[in-house]
Amino acid sequence: MTTHSEIIRRLRDELGDSLVIMGHHYQSDSVIQHVDLKGDSLELARKVESVHAEHIVFCGVYFMGESAALLAREGQNVYLPEPDANCVMSQMAPAARVDKVLTSLAASGRTIVPLTYVNSSVGVKAVCGKHGGSVCTSANAETMMRWAMDRGDAVLFIPDKNLARNTANRLGIAQSDWHMLDIRKDGTAVDLETANKGKLLLWPGLCAIHARFNLRQIQTARDTHPGITVVVHPECSPEVVAQADAAGSTSFIINYVRQAPEGAAIAIGTEINLVERLAKEYAGRKTIVPLLESSCSHMASVTEDKLSITLQEVRNGTADPVRIPIGFTEHARAALERMLKACA
Ligand code: 13P
Ligand code: SF4
């Protein structure tokens, strides 16, 4: 029987240079083995700009495919093997609500610069672009928060309160200058008076997969493996990040493990596919353990069989590319390009 892997290899040969497969580090091994370009969100956004292939098949969650489609050239199409793979955090900030909050905050006369984590819809990126703001990833959040702070009286960070607070801690922004918005369903911030005082306004979103890591797991890892170091993703809570030895993007975590000396033991707080891949890669040389087996089910919903079906559809000309809703492209692209320029 022909396996999915064999079908994928045959279709790749047929499609030749017209195809590039991109993928995020959280993809399973069965998918990642077929990927031409992998990376964290920032690296993937940068790589799209250098891809000339007509078809980009993106193995990741929806916002990643959307960002790739925004940055793609004329005539290039981006396809997602599983278009229903959604980053749950990206859905915690509906664009209309963000727009409404920004409009009501503007009534104070203060200049509020919106900064959205790339884990957000194209609608939110467009709203941020329209209000003079930009985008950041976990790899450049400090640079971009400084960028935003330099341009106004306060920054509205959307949607990840943990990345926002961890970044503010690194930049030395006092906690008394943070303010968590209380967002009503109708989009009004109920506490505008206080909100208009803080320097960093926080949207109350988070990643449930990273919110599972806690101080007890760090203590258990240290008790079980004396001398172990702990590295976590900055979507973890500030308490966890403060207790860890290091925090950074998925590529930062990969480099942290690579640079650790032979024989090192490292506990990792991020999505399990990446941790297990590193544990396999360094087996017998470094001890890599997860703080907890925390899986992103949406990332996992992209599978080898769905990739093979997408490639067949691309070859047959029947695949549905990611479409950016009308009216969003200009402002959303402006927001993304401000980030790429600030971090060139
Ligand atoms: P990175 O940009 O660090 O790869 O993170 C993306 C993400 O979704 C983490 O949960
Ligand atoms: Fe989104 Fe969290 Fe999954 Fe990353 S791990 S894609 S932030 S839900």
C-alpha cells in the first residue's frame, strides 16, 4: 500500500520549484519531515518574503497562513492543510471589539499605540495598522514594545497578557504602569478612567497550552534532576518566567538546547511536539524533559494525510487558497511591514 509519505514525495517531485512547504516548530515529526522551511513565527514571516514558488503550503495554524498570504507576492497562493486549525488565543480578541476599545481610548486625548501579537486575526492586524500600530512575535516583543512606547503615551498590547507582562518586566516597565482592561462583550472597556492612566494596557488573553505550566513543575524538575536548567516560552505566566533560567521563542528554545554542554539536563515549558523532537535529537547526549506534556490540539490537527490531500488539490488546481477578507489587506500589511522594518 502506498503511504502518505510516498504520495507527498511523488507530488513534490511533480510540483517541483512551483511548491514550497513551510511549517512551524510545533508540527508533528510526521509533518515536519516534509517541510522545506521551518521556524518560529518571526522567521517564517521573514522567509515568506524570499519565497518565489507559486504555491506555499503552510503547516501551522490559521493566523500563520494568513500572515504568509499577506506577505506573499502577486500570483502566489498560500494553502493550509487544515484551515480549521485555529490558535485559540488569536480568537480572544475579535477585531470589532479591539477597534471599539481603541476608539473609546482615543477619546481621552492620549495617543494609544496598539501592538498586536502575531497570534491574532488579520482583522486585528488591520485595526492596529489603521491606528498607527504594529505587530510583534515572541522573538521581537521587546524591540516592538519599545517601538510602540516611543510613538505614544501608552501601548495597548493584544491579545496575550502574559507575553505583554513578561516583555514589560524585561524592559523594566513598573507594574504600577500596567493596566488590565476589563473588556465587555459589547467592546467597551468598563474602566476607561483608570485605563487612561496606565502606560501598558493589557488585553486579557492568554494561551491555555502555556498557562498549564506552573512553579510546582519547575520545583519537581529541579528536585528530580539536580543541576537542571529550565527554559520556557514567554507565553507562560510571569511567575513561571521569573523562576525559569531562560525564556524565549521556539527558535530561542532550540538554540538554548543546542548551546547547552554535552551531558546537560534541560526542562522545557512549551508545546510537547517540539520538546519531544528535541529529546529525540539529543538522546544519549543531553537530557531533555517537558515540564508537563502540554499539546496544542490545533497544531496537531495538521496531519500527514491532510498535507498529502492538499498537495493533490494543489496539483489538480482545486485547492482553496487563504483569502484575506476585503478591506483588510492594506492596513494589516502596513502593520506587519512596520514590524519587519523595525526588526530588519
Ligand atoms: P513562536 O513565534 O515562538 O514560534 O511561537 C508561536 C506560538 O504560537 C507559541 O505558542
Ligand atoms: Fe496558539 Fe497556544 Fe497553540 Fe501557540 S500553543 S498556536 S499560542 S493555542
